Amino acid sequence: MDLGLKDKRVLVTGGTRGIGRTTALRYAGEGARVAITYNQAADEAAKLVDELGGPDRALAVPYDLRDLASVESAVSTVTEAFGGIDVLIANALWFRWGDPEDEILFEDLDPDRWTARFRANTEGHMRTVQLVLKDMKTAGWGRIVLLSSITAYYGRSKSELYSSSKTALHGFARSLMWTRHGVLANVVAPGATRTELMDELLLNPATKELVEREIEQTPSGRLSEPDDVARLIVFLGSPANGNVNGEVIHTAGGR
């Protein structure tokens, strides 16, 4: 199936690992020009640019959801280099599942800590979308895919910040769907996915049970692979998606 992505200009935030990396590679394989963002993994990002086709077809830019100036600089750099952005995949995240710092009871969280995280994981994405939306409307075409999680539906103990910030993106997309001018916006909500982080959790006795519980609760009986998620993202963020708009779609093996 030709997705119509040849020479489309794609920005994947949080593109150095896991679902973001696989998504970027899928877009490049479809002939798109791909920009990825990174926070700390500059070396990994540089290597991935080579895999995506080299500096003539791809670039990597620093990006920090906590810093709106960083968000603005990243989008400006990509827009200038590519002459515009046709597709935005909002995948970056300030969270690490299984991190002891993210396993604190909500009532014990310092307000400065939780407000900073919530704002980064909502406002950072909203500002990124805002910066690309006007040009998409002017061009009469654009695709936006926001990454959420099934945790936004089912919840999890000590996950109040993560779940609520992801749920906020659902409401955001439901309003973005009225953008018109050829712009479609959707949300993909993965379940537990076999990323590098998940492999680390499986090897750690302290967190292995968390992952095994996720598998037990999944009807398909397995974790998703990054490519299971990336293929849906790429379809939604392509001309092959003619009219899927404002949806939240799970890639979670039946959950």
C-alpha cells in the first residue's frame, strides 16, 4: 500500500528510542524526510540521522518539553531546514515507568514537582502543535498524531500525573479535529510495549513483576512490539488516512 509519504516533511519528537525511533525509521522507509528530537541522547540521535538517510534527508534537534523556548527553537530549526512540517508525531515524554522517582504516592508529592511534570507533558505538546498548525492550515494539509497510553483509561497506582497528562491530550485532539483545512489529528494509546526500557524492567527483579502483570492482563498474551505501534502511527500520519480524525486508538493487544 502506497501511503503517499514520498518527500513529506515529518517531525517525530522523542525520536531516538523505542516507539519514536521505530516510527522515524518507518517514515524514512516510505520516502519521507524525517526530523527527530532528542533530550540528552545526542550521540544516538546523530547515528539515527545516518540511518534515516543522512543529513540531506534527516536531521536531529534538541528538544525539552519542560522548556517552551527549547520547543520553539526545535520547531523553528526543522521548519527552516525542511521548508515546513507536514506531519507531527508528538511522542516525547517526561516520565520513566518503573523509576523510583515516579513511584511516589500522590499525596506525598511536592506540588512544584507534580505541576512541573504535568505542565511539561501537556503544555509542551500543545505548544509544539500550535507552532506547526498555522502552516498546515495555510498549506491545506497536515497530520498530527499524539502519543498517549492505555493507562489514561485504566489507571495505575502512583500514576496520577502520567494518566492525567495523557488524558489531557485526548481532549486536546477532540478539539483539534475541528481544525479543518485538510488537517487531521488523532491519538494513539499503546499498552506495554517491548522497548529498550521494557527490556530493562524485565531484567530487574524489582520491576519484572510489573511487566508480567501487564502481559497477564493483555488478551493477546504478549507485549506489543514498537513496530506494532509505529505502523498505526505512520498510517494515521499519512495521506492514506483520508478521514480518521479525533480518534483515540489503542494498540494494546485487546485492552
